[in-house]
Amino acid sequence: MRMEGDNIRIDGARLWDSLMEMAKIGPGIAGGNNRQTLTDADAEGRRLFQSWCEEAGMTMAVDRMGNMFMRHEGTDPEADPVYIGSHLDTQPTGGKYDGVLGVLSGLEVVRSIRDMGLKTRRPIVVVNWTNEEGTRFAPAMLASGVYAGVHDEAFANSREDAEGKRFGDELDRIGWRGTEDVGGRPLHAMFEYHIEQGPILEAEGKQIGVVTHGQGLWWLQVTLTGKEAHTGSTPMNMRVNAGLGMARIIEAVHRIAMDHQPDAVGAVGQANVYPNSRNVIPGKAVFTIDFRSPDLAKLNAMRARLEAEAPQIAADLGLGIEIEPVGHFDPVTFDAGLVGVVRNAAEHLGYSHMNIVSGAGHDACWINRVAPTVMIMCPCVDGLSHNEAEEISPEWAAAGADVLLHSVLEAAEVVR
Ligand SMILES: [Zn+2]
């Protein structure tokens, strides 16, 4: 659908200005943001976004989860719209770009299309999904999860923050509960543009990440039971050391992940030994294994191998063992057609690009269940995110938004 020699770009300065204006709402303490979901700051950020969208001629609908749908009309109002969505909420010590870049780039795409006098057959809808971060109300990606049928509304409304305030009550309090049913909108496609939150694009010197998959995960909690004993007076051959068993299983986790390359990872990030005393051999160890892969067969194979090897390690040391799955997501395969659209847009614009797997969860991972979906990523400095020091350059932000613009024009069908 693209014109010959078509080299149009979004307005990078305007996008950057909007990012900086939004960052003034719910400032952090170290240059980032604390605009947690369903706080007064969240409400204010939503109002600012609404006002910008309305200035750009868009109309708003809000569903009962507070998801905001800002619509730019197409020449065929009956056609299934093309969606661009991410989130405006942040971590308590979050950055200025995680999520926000995707929402405000959606707005910038519409602003640019209007400025250039372009028309698309399909409407374009820019979405702010409620509570992506999940810090205040677990789990993450809550409202996109309800939209996609992963969670029900009652579950979402009942989630409580650390002060015992309920999600549903807080959504009412800030005045952002809409009336529209959650889910079931006709979606032709959804694009989510996001910072990478990892170090790969910067290290590889690439401007654009074409996101082909989202990683699936298994969280396995392991409890080893040994015998607490004095570290000085217990002979080596009489110890039943849960700490040693944990160390050997951590080694096994690393080996198993290395044996499933590429694109498989495994680590133990949470570990406790009991009684955790300098001169007591641990009688108990409790730790969580985190295995991830974009390939379901590999993911399950890693879990199966751990479940075979860890009991052997425990038996060799005379330890009791229990392994309990405490978290799981299936890997996500983004829509192959849309992945191609994004790659072609990057190629056409002359931006360097590479395929990438999203290591973190995103709203797009849930929406992918109900509509063709894809993600675009830009680098972030040192891969740092969920941190007030999160940083990107205006050029990186603009390049990804250009790719978003061209991808959306392709999907929404430019009218000549
Ligand atoms: Zn995010």
C-alpha cells in the first residue's frame, strides 16, 4: 500500500516533548517516575493523554477495567480497527519510557497521519491498558489479561494493594471506571512498541528489535530438608547439608539452561537457608528456579530434566526434596504476517534491525491470544529498566515510532 519512495517520518521532537511532559506527572525521586496504577497521578496522566488525543480529533471509550481506547476514524468506520497499545502506569521507582513510549508513540502516529493529510481505510485505536506493572496490584498485565479472558473481572476488582485497598475501589475512586464491556472488540491487529528492557540491541548496535516471540516460563520452588548441626563439631561425613544440596542444584540449573541454547535461560534468584546462622549447617533450604524459553518443548524439557536430576542430587546427600511449580506462562509466538510488516518497515526506512525475543511480559503477550499482535522494540541504555535511571535517546525513540507509523499504515490500508 506504500507509495513509491515513500519516506515519511513521525515528528521526533514532538514525541520527545510529550514524553517529557508526561514524565512531570508522578515524578520519582531520582529523575524517573512513580506513577503507579490507580493513584491520583495515574488519573492525572490519563487526563493529559485524553486531552492530547482529543486535540488530535480522537474519541474516547473506556471499559470497566479502565482501559482507554482512543479512536481515530477510518474512511470505512465498519472496518476492524488497527490497535496500538501499551501502558502509562509505572513502577514505584520506574523510568519515563517503559510503557509510556508505546502509548505516546501511538498518539504521535495519529498526529503525523493527520499532519500529512493521510487517510486509512481502517480506524486506528490507541490504547492505555490499566495496571500493566502489577507492583501495586498483582499480577502484572492485569487489565489486558481480563480483556483477553485470562482473568475475570471479579478477580481483578478484588486484588488488594499493600494497604488493603482493592483494585475495583481504587478504579472507582480515581474516576476511571468506564461502562464498556471488557473484551470482544473487533481487532484487526495490535502493535505494541516498547523499550527492550535488556542489553541486546545496544550491544549489537541495532536500532530496531523485531519481536518474534515472548518467553514462556516455569517457576519451580524447591524445598530441601536436611539436619541442622554445629558447623564446628559435626564431622564432614555425618552432615546432611541442605545448603550444599541447593548449591549443586543451582549448578544443575545453569547446566540445563546452557544445554538448551539458544534462547533458554535459567537461574535461582530467590534463596533462603534455615536457620541462616553463621555456625549452623543449614537444615532446610527453600529456593525458586526460574526457567525461560520462547520454545515450549525446550521449556518443558528443562523442567523435566531438573525434576529428574534434583532428586538424585538430594538422594546422594541424604536430603528430602519437594519440587512445586509456582508460576507458568506459555511462550508467545507473535503473528508471522505482522512480524514481516515490522521487518519490512525497518528495512524500508533504512534502520538496522534484528529479531529479538521479549524476556519480559507485556500487554501484547495477552492480546496475542485474541488478535494478531506484534511488538517493536528500541534499545535502552545498559539494558536498564524498572529503574529511575532508565534512559533512551530521542533518536532511538523516533526510529521505533517511524517503524510503528509505517507498520500501522500498512495494516490500516492507506487510501489513495
Ligand atoms: Zn512495560
